[in-house]
Amino acid sequence: MHDVGAGWLMTSLAPSALMVALVQAAASLPVFLLALPAGAIADSVDRRRYLIGTMLWSATGATGLAAATLAGVATPGILLTGTAAIGIGTALTMPAWAALVPEVVPRPQLLAAIALSSLGINLARAVGPALAGFVISATDPGVVFLLNALSFLGIVAVLLRWRRETSPPTLPAERFAAALRAGLRYVRHAAPLRATMVRGGTFFLFASSTWALLPLLARNELAGDPALYGTLLAAVGLGAVGGAMVLPRLRARLDRDRLVGVATVLFAASSLGMAWARALPGVVAAMLALGAAWITVLSSLQVAAQVSLPAWVRARGLAANMTVFMGSMAVGSALWGRLADATGIPLALSLAAAGALLAAAATRSWRIASDGGDLAPSLHWPSPLVDPDAPTDRGPVMVTVDYRIPADQAEAFVAAMREVRTQRLRDGASTWHLFRDAEDTERFVESFMVESWLEHLRQHERVTHADRDVEERVRAFHKGEHPPRVKHLIAAYPWRQ
């Protein structure tokens, strides 16, 4: 409802394509700027209390925008500021909210849970815009903003009733800067997550054109009113609901990579339909197809991101994913608004359709993961024997692992260690090396550095069952009488001073 109210109000206050598109940019840009810090916070604090605070922030922003609009003092600047304030609340909320899904459902039901969540969102997207269109026609956009403010209080009521089950932490909470670095390091070395980000970022860069230009399409190209705009958005929601209903059957036949490719072609077709269909039934049909394409891409990428992230970094990884998506939406909205001002809405939408197809072809090598393996903590690393009185912030720490590898298996061992390197760097190591003894050619030494002893203890908690499988494949090469010997060395100089 807010999207309809804000988009339509801007067509009255400043009816240029750029200004209308900036409404979408104002909603998306805060997520691009703040989602990653929000993810670092959400992985370090009680998410339930944190979400209650973000909901109250969003309610305050919506209330202020409602008050200004109902008082008749709203300007383009006030509208963009109010929308950005709600966008800030969205940025702070989204990583923590998305990370909750695996907490409330078991892993075998994760795909269905994400699909159900998407279905609920798109049912709201079907009902909300149509309702908002009639409310605006009968009253004022400010009433829509007020209803939006009240809706946040409903979510607060749900969060107050929820009793989150958590295990007591064994280590101190991560500091904000360290948590942020750990999240960025994980994203850098997690290839499945990076592939999801690349595919999603390129798709949403072009898909943002439809959301940014739809208000002007309804008003200028179709000579419609708020009720028509709401009806078109409702058609998008209905198309998404229909798409969500058939997605399970499609997933049984196609992997996520092909699903995203097919949905991109469907998006291009719907964008061309929006651009050149002038009869209302044709535009509505394009909106239905757009909704189906949107939900297919969005849910496929969300599932791919969820299954590629362990619990300790889930909010940060999802936040990085959202940062790319929303950054693409914000940049794309401004780009397509400017282009529509220069060339007209139909040509801008046609170029967006062509760009989406070219981008899909260019990023085909970035394969979307089907399953990230068992990412539950395995806790299979034995506790290191060290001085119990040593301070945990001492560092850096060097960990070495000695292997005995037969000469005829050395090449295969080195190749297998590439996965180990990724695992160590992803989970906390700052550097990693593999050495071969110049005198004893069957002796290999793995060495990696961690910034502090506490950070290495976190590595012990972060290692997963999938990581254990990798380590077991590597250790199968070891021919010594005992398991590979692990040593821990702490810097002897006052590094932190």
C-alpha cells in the first residue's frame, strides 16, 4: 500500500519520470548502504529484541510521512525523506528477518517455508495495491501512510508473543567491526553465495525498470487513476501467487539455474508487453507474467543464498546478498527514470528487456548452487591444549598441520587442499599456505594465520559437517601412524600494543 501511495503522490507533486523513479531509489538505497552493518549486528545480538526496535523505527517514519501528507505540507523532498526513513527500517530489519526462517523450521522444510513466505508477501502485494488505489481515490495518500504505520505495530505484537529458543553462548559476542570483517571475508571466499549475488544483481538492475516506471505508465500512457495503478500492481501480486503455486512442480523438473533463465525470458516478454500494449487486458496480462517471473527469480535466489550459509554468518551473508540486490534496484531505478525522460517509457522498458536477456547470457558461467551441504556445526575439532591463563585477545595465532603424503599422491593432495584453503579463509584465517619439506619430500605443512586466539576458538565453533567431509577426503591421503599433527603458536611480541 505504501508503494502505491508514495508512487502516486509523486506523480502529483513532481510528475517527471526521474522523480517518480527516485521513490523506488529512496526505498532501495538505504538497504544497499546499511544491510551489511545490520547483518553484522543481527548475528551478534538477540534478534527478537532487535527486530522490535527496527519495527518501532519504521512505524515512526511512516507516522511522520502520514502527518505531513494529511496536513497538506508534503513536498517531493519530504516524500523522499519519509520513504528513505522507512527504507532504513527495512535495511535494518531484512537480514535479521530472513535469518529467522531456518530457526523456526527444520532444514527439510526450508524450501517450502521460503516459498510460503514469498506467497504471503505476494498475497499482500495482490491485495494491498488494489486496496490502496481505492483508499487514495476516496480519501488521501496520507491515509495509506497511516495504515502502513499501524501495520508495524501488528508485527511488534507478534514478536512480543514469540519465545525464541537459543543456546547459551560459549564465547563472548563478536565486536561490531570484527563481525563485519568476518562477514565480508566469508562472502569473499564463498563461491556459491557470490554466484547468487552476481546473477541477482544483474537481473534486478534491469527488472527495476518495471517498478520504477509503472506509476507513470498507469498515469500517462494509460490515462489511469490511482485505482488503475493499484489494479496493475495487484495483477503483479496475483501473477506472483500463481507462480509460487506452480514453482514446486517446476523445481522438480528444472534446477535453479534453468529456472532463473526461463524466468528472465518471461520478464523480458512482460516488459515488452508493458511497453507496447495499449489495451488494458494486454497490460494486465503483462503484469501477471511479470509477477510470475519476479517470484521465480526471487525465491530461487533466496533459497540458494539460505542453503549456502551456516547459522553463524547467516544474517551477514543474506545482508550482502540484499545489498547487491537493492543496490541494483536503486541504481537501476534512477537509470531507467533518466532514460525514460530522454527516450520515453516504451523504449526504456524495451531496452531493459533486451539488457536482461544479454545479462543472463553473460552470467551463465556463474552457476546457482542447488545444495550447500550440511552446514550445521560439527564441533569435530578437538579443543587445543594451551595455557588456560593465556589472554584470549593475544595474537596473531599461527596454526600448522603436518601431513605425510606418498610421493605418487602429492599432486592429488595439493589439488584437494584447495577446498581446505577456502574453508580456512572463509571461517577466519587471514592468510593460508601449504609448504613441502625440501629435505623430506613426503612431508607437507599447512599453515594459516588468525588475528587472535579468540578468533581461532570461533573457528572451532564455525566448522560444519560439510567442512568435515572435505577434511576427511584430504586426510585420506595421510599415511602416518598418527593423525596429522596440529600445532598452535601465539605471537611472542606485544602485537596489539
